[in-house]
Amino acid sequence: GGGGGNKCLGGSAPPTCAARGDTTPPSSVYRKALTDISEGLCRDLTKSAHSYGTMPRLQSSGCSSGSSNAPSEDLTHKLLKLSPDQIATQITLGDFPVFKAIGPEELTTCGWTKKDKHKVAPNVVLLTKRFNHLSFWVVHETLNAGGVKSRAEVMSHFIKVARRLGYLHNYHSQFAVISSLQSAPIYRLRKTWSSLSRKDRNHFDRMAEIFSEKNNWEKLRSHVDSLKLPMIPYLGLFLTDIVYIDMAHPHFGGLESEQRQLKMNNLLRVLADYQQSDYSRLPRLPRVQQYLASIKYIEELQKFVEDDHYKLSVCLEPNTPLSSHNTSKDSLATTDCCATPNSHSNCGGHTSPVRSSTLGGVGKAPPSCPAHGGHKFTPGHRKARSLGTK
């Protein structure tokens, strides 16, 4: 979890650059693309930036939310042609080999927080990148679907994908989808959420409740403990626990303390059990895998893409006088702490905006939500709490 200004596992920020191989666009191209969007305006990006997937495919000038252009229709049609089950199974088949390859040494040394994390914790880094990649894809496709009805259709499709991931016990990617729908660019789209069926909203609310951070992820831990293999747990939960152990029982060389060894071994034993899962029964669909592999995600430009997603969201559904104070990018009032996707609160799971507004009125959170001293909320995607900047 975490996002925007979140500390990743007690002291790290959003992911740093990953190796991109041959996919790095010329700096002059994407630098120009970044400057082409001025505040309050929606302009088409250059084809070069679009081809690298570094930016959202903006609607034509004027950013009309009531109509869709041809590229958006083609994009939506391509996505919706794939069933939620097909997408979920192929995501899971891609996740599991990476999860299974995570070695004890990557975890016990907290290697993912170090400068050479790509070398000492490559599989933790890769599984985290898959989490972020999936999150950005969900946001990108939803925002570029076209009008309100098209966006609601795509959002409904992803809610079904999340449900299928839950049936497969792939909680790592299920949380990636859920948290992307809780991110500021998507969560603020009240017209789109209102166009969802009650059934879809209820499914989303139930899944979001499982991933509530209340009481140290109490509901997620209880839910996972009640299930059998196969399973891909949310990795961030283990990484959080490992960092807590490392802080409580630091290791400065030589022999580890008995308490540190005992607690680390208990965690590693549970993780090793999950790594014995067998997903070989799932069918491999080359066509779907090829489609998923074609989705571009350049981690280095994450912050810029995130900002552009928010600008596009505001362009599609501008703030209204009644809701502008709780959909602002820079700050969401503490009275909305239960309705803001990434706030550090003791509230329960983040329900859909429609349900939040019916519980506490427009612009108000449910009565049970405590105040948090005026803390500002910086929107952003939840991350797997794994990559540091040091």
C-alpha cells in the first residue's frame, strides 16, 4: 500500500528507476510531451510519447466526457473482448513464477531498501513493479475509455477482474486493481461511479474492506489464514512485517539474536508454504499474454504519468462547488478521511464514493471516521511498499 507521500516500509518513497533496455524514448521527445500539458487544458500528446505508453491518451481538445473518439472506442473494445477470467488467469500465471523465485536472502537482509536492490532483491523488485504496472494500467484504461458510460463499463470489467483474482487467491494483484480504483484520478469520478450497477459497487466495497489497513491489516490477515493453497499473498504485508522485525531486532553483523532468528524464520516458513502453490492447472492463453505484454509502463516517468492522469480526470469530470474541496489534488479535508483512498487513517476499508456520500452526505465522511489533525492528502497509487530511494 502507500502512495504519493507514503513511506514505503518505514522510510522509502516511490520506486526509483528500473532498467528499461531498449524501450527508453529519446529524452527530447518525452520532455516535450510533458510540457505540452498546461494547467487546466487537455491536449493531445505526441505520437512518440503515446507509443511508449508514458502518458495517458488524452481525449481531443475540450475533453468532452459525453462522447468518445475512435481510438478510445478501439481500446475499450479490445479490452472488453477479453473476459475477466482470461485476464485474471494470465496475470496470475505471470505473477507466480516471480513470487516463487523470491529467496530468503532477499527478505532477511531487507535488500529491496538498498541502493543495489535490483541485484540483491531482484524478484521482490520485479513483483513490486508488476503491482505498479497493473495499477497504472487500470487507471489508464479507465480514463481513456471515452464517455461516462464507457468508463463505467471498463471500471465494471476491472472490478470483475479483481473478483476473479480473489477466486484464484492472487491477493497481490487483486490489491493492485482495488488500490488503482481507490487512487485519486479514479476515485473522484463520481458520475462514473454512479453509473455502475449497485451489484458492482457492493462487490468493490466488500473487496476494499478486506484490504483495510485498520489494526495492522487485521481483516486481510484473518481472511488469508482461513484459505488453502494455491495462493499469492500481498507481498507488502510480509515486507512490512520484516522491516518491523529488523527495526526491533537490528543485525549489525556476526550472529543474529535468537529473537530475530525466530521471528524471521516464522515469516519465511509461511512464505515458503505459499511458494509451494500449484497454478499449473490454469490454461496459458498466448493471445492474452501477448496483449498484457504489450502494455507499456516506464517506471521512471511514474510521477509525470500520475500527474497527467489526475489532470485528465479533472478534465473529464470537473470539480463542482459541492465536491471541489474533497477532490482537490493537493489536499482532501480530514472530514473526508474515509473517502480518500490513500490516507493514513484508522478507518475501515475505503468504500466507493457513492456509498461514502450516502453514509455521510456529500463532502462528508461516515460519522465513525475520526479526525486526523488536518493532515493533507497527496493522491497517488498504492505501491507494494517495497522499493526505497536509499
